[in-house]
Amino acid sequence: MRRIAFVIYEGFHPIDLVGPHEIFQYAHRLTGGYDCRVVAPVAGPVRTHSGLPVYASYGVGDLEPDGIDTLLVVGGLGVDEARHDRALVDWVTAAGRGTRRLTSVCSGTLLLAATGLIDGCRVTTHWARERQLLEEHPELTVDCDPIFIRDGRVWTSAGVTAAMDLALALVEEDHGRDIAHAVAQEMVMFLRRPGSQSQFSVPLWSEQPASDPIRSAVAAVNSDPGARHTIGDLAGTAGLSPRHLQRRFTAEVGVPPAAYVERVRVEAARRALAESDEPVEAMARRLGFGTGETLRRVFQRRLGVPPSDYRDRFRALKEYA
């Protein structure tokens, strides 16, 4: 029985707790493998930053820090005060020294950093906290592109729903892909976004098209990045002339069609490099780059590294696909 301790505090983000907690509970029903405990500075009702009260069964004075398998520190607006709570930080430090896994969600990385236990580690957090983490903790290597990162026994994730991807990865490490898949099915989740997926996914961070013709062109690119997506092809999909498509697409999405297609293809290639051993040449053809050399040039220009180095970087993290 692995004990999972969730650390919360006044002003935490409720989904950072509830999402991972439910994943471990679903996995427990299938395996009998988890004992979930919620601990706060003081036992009792704890108010989230949205006002929702959550009951913590344990305070730091009630739960021994020994015997915890995985420590998960949640994030939220209240972390800035919580990381100066000496009793809380001392308990997290004592518990974290002996855990098999030390994990955080969102801005919970700031509370972990206050313990000194993750000095020298490569970590992530919610993109909005990147500058703060960089400025206040130069001892860390901060990378806010991936949705979660594993560095040895330290696992950190971006905010909110990324916490569920992290929890699924932890379940998969413990019980294998089939159990993680069963949990994802039960929770109607995508199994699972790899940690290498960017917080800044192209569809999410691009301007949203205002008209149906441009929405249809964008959807065609997102659904099949490797298909032919010339101006003529996209114009046909949108029912516009190529010149009209070029003008309206750029105005509504913020970038020309060719640039958008390239960004979507790069994102697809990043996922493929992190998740598979597919040869670069085959990947380049499948995703519409044409040749491996073209893919290498685009990667170097956009990411500053060739595809082979990008793949090695995520192989070194020993992520579970």
C-alpha cells in the first residue's frame, strides 16, 4: 500500500488536488495500491482560492512525515503565503527527505523550492509563474514549456489539468499502462498527454478564427498535420479564393496559413520524438515536412536544437509513453 500525501493550504487551487486525488482513488479501486491522505497546516476546512471549502483530515502536527511514498504539493494563489509558513515547510521538508517521489502541481513548485529538496533539478510550473520561479530560485533549471517534467524522483507539472496527466504517469509507473488506461477510460480522459507536450499548444495559444470558413481551414490543419495544406488546398476547404483565404486567415489567426501549418507540424513532431522511436526521415514524410533535412532545419530555426537532440533530451528524463 503506497501512501500518497497531498499538501494543501489556504488559497490552493481545488483542481490541483481533486484531479490527481481522483486518479489515485480510481487506481486504488482497481489495484488496492494507494492510501490517500490530505494534509494542511491545521486539520479541518481549508478554503480554496475560489472559495470552495475542502476538508483536510490531517494537520502537519497530526500526520507523521515518515512512511510517505509520494508527496504531492498543490498550487494556487495562496502558495506565496504558504511557503513562508515555517511549520508547513518543515513538515514538507521532513516528509520529502524520505519519499520515493517528490511531486508538485502548478505553483506548488515554489513551496517545494522553499525546502531546498529540489535544488539543482530541472522543473516546470504554470507558465504565469515562470518569471517568479526563475528570479527567486536560480538554483533550479526552469523549463515552462512541457506540461510535466521528471528529474529523478522529482516530478513537477504545469497547472490545473496537467496535474491529471502527471498523476496518470505516476499510476503508470506503479502499475503499468493497462491500469493507467483503465483509469483514463473511467474518467473519460485522453491517455495521456506526454510530459513533453507544450503548455503553449498551437490551437490553444493562437487567435481563434471569427468566421466559419477560417475555422474549417484551421480544423483541417489540426486534425491532420501531415496532409497537403497548400494555400490552394486550404482555400478549397474554406470555400474562398487563395488570395482571400490568405488575407482573412492572417487577419483572424494572427499568422499566415503557411506559418500556422508549420507550427502545428512542429508540435506534432515534438510529440512523436518524445513518444516513439520513429526514424526522423519517416516522421518528416508522415508529418508533411517532406525530408528529414527540412525537419532538421525547421527544428533548428524554431527550437534551437536538431530533432535528434530533442529526442535525447526527453529520453534522458525516462518518461513513460
